[in-house]
Amino acid sequence: MELDANLKLRAFTVFLTVLLSSSIGPNMTFYYLKYFGSLWTGILLVIVSVAGFLGSLYGGHLADAWGRRPTMLVGAGLMITGYILATLANSPWLFQPGLTFFGFLIAMAGGSLADPADQAMMIDVSTPANRQFVFALIYWIVNIGVMFGAAIGGWFFRDYLFYLLLGMTFGAVINFLVIFLGMRETFTGQAKEQAKTVKQALRSYLTVLQDRRYTIFALGAVLSIVVYSQIDYYLPAHLTADFHTYWLWAQEIYGQRMLSLMMITNTALIIIFMGLINHYSTRWPLIFGFSVGQGLQGFGIALSFILGDFWPLILATLIWTLGEIIVVPAGQTIRADLMDPDRIGAYSGVFAVTRPIGTIIAGSMVSLSSLINKWGMAVIILIMTIAAIGLTVKAVNTPQKSK
């Protein structure tokens, strides 16, 4: 309750946004498959990813050129527009899957545009003393939103999509009003840049990439994302092929259900123990906390790849979840500390690029797994984990003058 008012409001909008997006977003793939087929679904998902990628890049530049609050308002406005189109396209008066996709494309671009400004504002109004706690708190709230949102979507998506979309539109309007009425501008750096062209944005990002410390850290972040993304990419394939069916309370647990149980276990542990564990881990030196967390997470995920029985996989889940709880706030705090305070938006935009790059690499490794089997995948994950830790340590220890 002692946090800056912007952070309190940000916590509320994060929960609302994640709750609504988690109830619909993950299920839209099934929607596209039903109405467009597998070929077009793949193409449409790539288009959405590219829109998010470009939106993040340009949004990071605008966060420094316009300021945090104006950029967030533009992004929130685009989200409202997109959700209104998607709602109308699935209403009792109109049904148009093509318009639904167009609406979600606009909403994705708006959300991605606003995200670097959101991140920059959090860094602006937090302090080195409370920053790790702030990131841990936001991550905890995100997991609560995901848990409830996934439950709502699983229960209502098929039969009540129109009402879910209405709720998402209403939530986007509330988000806009909270930013407009409640949040203040936090950009206090040098004079805002006047040029807002794509050329100027690219020039801004090239300048960020000349910061050797931050570039090394970003490379380590790509490897961290590759490691964690295997939970969504290779782990389902491994469980489908190698999990030994288990009966729990008269219910058959097969590969797909085991993955769901592992994710439920992960989310529940984060919600219950995030505060307790971070109460102690935040007292550690940042780089030590990052190394311990990243090491546990990578080891637990690699262990999941070579196990095929129920309880050993639950144990592996406990290990990588403990690592996740420790590494996320530590890593985000290190990222904030390495940024130029006058250009946080551009730095946030550059960091946004690491996620699509990491997920592309992670996806390609699923094809590679057919050649190197589960043991090879486990070894590669461990090597990437060690490399991610090494690059992050090198970034932190690189002198500031090497910018």
C-alpha cells in the first residue's frame, strides 16, 4: 500500500487485462482452426506475431518520444477498437470470422504498442529498494489472472463467446479510463524527441544496441526464453510420446492431462509461495539470485524431458517453479538497472524483441528433437541455461564505460 499510486493502478489494470485475455486469447487458435483450417491458421498466427513484434518496437520508441501515458492511451484506444470489432463479428446480428481476426489483430498491435510504455512507467516510479518486490508483485498478479481467466475461458468460450468479448471490451474501456483519469505522466528524462518516424525509431534502437552491457544481457535473455518456452513446445511432445499413463482418484492421467496438471501445480505454487520465497531471495545479491533461479529452472525443465512418470514429473515441476519464482523478479530488476534512465522506452522496446526471437528458436528445436531424442534436448537445455547465466553475469560485470 506504500507503493506509488501509478503502481497500484498498474497492478489493477494488469489483473483485469490478463484475466480477460487469458479467457479468450489461448482459445482463439481453436476458433481459427474451425473456420479457416490449419494452413491459414498458421499464417494468421504468424501475422499476429509480426504485428505484436512491430508494435513493441515502435511503442518503445514512442514511450520516449511522446511519453509513457500518451503511448499507453493510444494503445488502449486501439485495443478498445479491436475488441469492439471482434464483439460485433460474433454478435447475434453478425457473424464474420474474418472481421474477428482483423479486430484481434488491431487489439494485439495496440497492446504491444502500449507494453514498453507500461514497463517503462513501472521502472520510472519504482526505486532500487522496492523494484524487485514490484516485479514479484506484478508477476504474482499475472499468475492469478491467468489461473482465473483460463478457467473462465475453458467453461464459457464455446457457448458464450459473444458475452466474453463484451466483457473484454468493457475491461479495455476500464483500462483506458484508469490510465486517462488516474495515472500521471512519469517521463522526467531529457526533452522528448520530436521526430516519430520509423527511421527515427530504428536509429533509436541502433543506439541502444551500442550499449554493450545491455546487448549481452539481451542475448542471455533470448536463451532464458528458449529454455522456458520449451514448456509450451517440446514438453507436450515429450509427454505425448513418453508419459506412462497414471490413475489418480479414478481419473486417467495421460500426456495432455499431465501437462495441464503440471501447469496448474506451477501456477498454484507461484500464487501461494511467491511472497514467502521472495521475502528471503530479495535479500540475496541480484546476480546470485538470478543464477540460482535460472539454474533451478533450467535443471527442472531438463529433468522433465527425461522423466515419464507422474510423481517424478511433479517433483521436476516443483524444481523449475522454485527457480521461476526466484529468477523472474531478479532478472527484471537487473534489466531495469542496466537501462539508460533517459531512454527506458527504447530499451524496453529492444527487450521486447527477445521474446519472439526466443520462441522462434524454441519452436525450431521441436523439429530438432526428432534427431537428438529427449536426452539430447535435456543436454541442450542445460547448456543454454549455463550460457544464459554466464552472459548475464558478464553483462552485470561489464564496466559502464563500455557503452
